[in-house]
Amino acid sequence: MTSVFETLERRGYVEQLTHPEEIKKLFETESVPFYIGIDPTADSLHVGHFISLMVASHMQRAGHKPIILMGGGTAIIGDPSGKTDMRKMLTVEDIDNNVANIKKQIEKFLSFEGDNAAIIVNNGDWLRDLNYINFMREVGVHFSVNRMLAAECYKNRLETGLTFFELGYMLMQSYDFLYLHDHYGCKLEMGGNDQWSNIIGGVELIRKIGADDAYGFTFKLLTTKEGKKMGKTEKGALWLNPEKTSPYEFYQYWRNIADDDVEKVMKLLTFIDVDEIEEMTKYKDERMNEAKKIAAFEITKLVHGEEEARKAEEATKAVFEGKGNVEAMDSTKVDGNVSIVEAIVTTGIASSKGQAKTLISQGAISLNDNKIDDIGYVLQDSDFTEGYAILKKGKKVYHKLVK
């Protein structure tokens, strides 16, 4: 059994461990069934889930068994971690639909065949029909409300009003670990560092009930050098679903990250050898630009496949280097004689006409490399050479307009 801990540590994933020495020894001696939870609050995963899937993939490659827990039950409540307001309640039908869509994305990262085949389970199967009285007698009795309210995941909600509904989330997630421990032999819960309190809850619940083989492991969240979460675009979250975030837009996001974030992103979101990454990113000159191209291609290939990554790469070359193919560039069909303001809003480059006018007045908008300074400009047939026009905001945001 290959120890995966050194790999995870060297690539920068490791944040906190409940039992450091025991966990390291466990990785070296046996195949460890572990679980990572995903709350299906949308019909697609986004970049925030990417780290979880990469950790699970590294673990599986080292011989350990992934259990992907879909929160079909806990999503009804919603995790209060990091939230200042209560999450919107979803219907059971919405959640089940989201679960089905997310399963397809997980298959790109994990193998569901072989001795350590990944499995997907849904906690709705055991949480939705729980008997409240029995649950409180068996699980609730082991939790101190004083300790729970001191946890980071509840602090932000205390000022705006923490509901009893949300307070039960930690109990539910802890019970998940107990259920997986008893039914699937799961010994390790893994999650982002914002899940530390919830993970400790599960580990302690199992140990209080009588088992001593439950452990917790958190990994770093995907953040910039300044500590801000990565994955926000002009249109919102960076989704893994190509219908929500196109492969071209996805590629562009990684192609344009800050120089200081390239090494970290490559270590966390690709399988390129660490020594190669450190060699590629040690130069603070034009060679960093080449590293960004490699990072963007490899990350896009992981999520969308090599063909889509290649198309996005070609479209980028067409725009930035005057060569390649623009076919993969995000495009929007527009009516004849559309105004420049309407075009900017329709493509999502701006969220409102007011914002579009501001961008024009600031000199941030170009059409076919010609600066637009007239907010009343109306596109002409002559703007659509070869059947399309290229609308640009600043130096990095491009969109193809098609008549």
C-alpha cells in the first residue's frame, strides 16, 4: 500500500488532521474506505468541489476506497457553514434531480471498477425517514449545545438568527459518518477546512459510541494568494457543467489567473509531477505565461475532455496570437442592427445597460479591436466580417457575436 499522505502534503492539500500519526500509519498499512460529502444544492458541481474530487482521485490511485456521499437528506436543511443567511430550502424532487446530474460529473475523476471501486451513496436513503425521538436518544444525547455554538460553522449565523433547523445539520452530518462507518466500514471523513467542526462531530460521535477507528482530515480551500475563494467569474460561479460555464470560458479563467497562483493551482488541480510544476513556475518572466497555458489546458482536459480543451486552446490562440480557430469561443446570436449596449448585456459581459454604458465610457469596450466610445453605437453589417464580430472587454474578456 502506497502512502498517499506525502503526495497530498507535497501538493499542498493538507490542512488539519484529528489524529495525525494514526492517520499517516493507517495510509501505509491498509486500504482505507473514506468519504467526501457533496450537498446537491445545484444541478452541477462548481470549482469549489474540484479540490474534493482531486483529493478523492489521489486517494483512489494510492489504493484507498472512495465513498462519495450525496447529501440528498442534508441538502433539505442546508449547511450553515460560512453563511450569514439561511439557505433556500429545496424540494425533494429538486434534490434528486441535482444528484442524478452530479453523478455524471464525478465519473470523470473516479473509477467505479476494480478492487477499490468508488461508490456513490445518498444520505436521503437513511435521513429522510428517521424517527425524531429515536434519533435524539441515540445521537442528540452525545452533543453539547454550548460546544456547537462555539463552532465556526455557527458563529456567523448567531448574529442574524440561527434556526433550530440549521442547528441540526451537524448532528445529521455526524450521523452520516456513523452510518457509513457501520454499513460500509468507512474510517475517514475528508472535507474542506470549513467543515472541520462538522467532521470533528462525526469522529467524536463514533468514538463515544464505542469505536476507535474514526478519523477526520480537512484540506485547503481553493483560494488566491490574498485568501479570496477562486472560481468567481463575470457571470457568477465557475461551473463544471459545460452548459453553465462553457469550456472556452472555463479555459480562459485558468489562463488568466495571477502569476502568484499558478504553482498552487497546478499542484492542486492537475496530476502533473510536482518537480515539473516547480521547474515550470520558478521563473518570474514570460515563461510563467507558458505555465499558465499548460495549467489551463490540463485543468480543462480533466473536466471537459481533451477535445474541448484543444478547441478552447485554439480559440485563445486565434484571439491573442492571431492564429488558431475561433470556433470554440463563446458566441451569441444577435439580431441585425443591435446596439453595442444591448450586445454587451446579451453576452453577459455586463449585467445591466447602465454597467455597459459605464464600461464604454471608461474605454473598456472594443469591437474587432476598434475602441468603442459612443454609447449609442449600433452594429453594422460591415462589423460582421466572415459572419461574426469579436466583442472585447479589457484585455482578457472576448465574445463572438454571430448574426
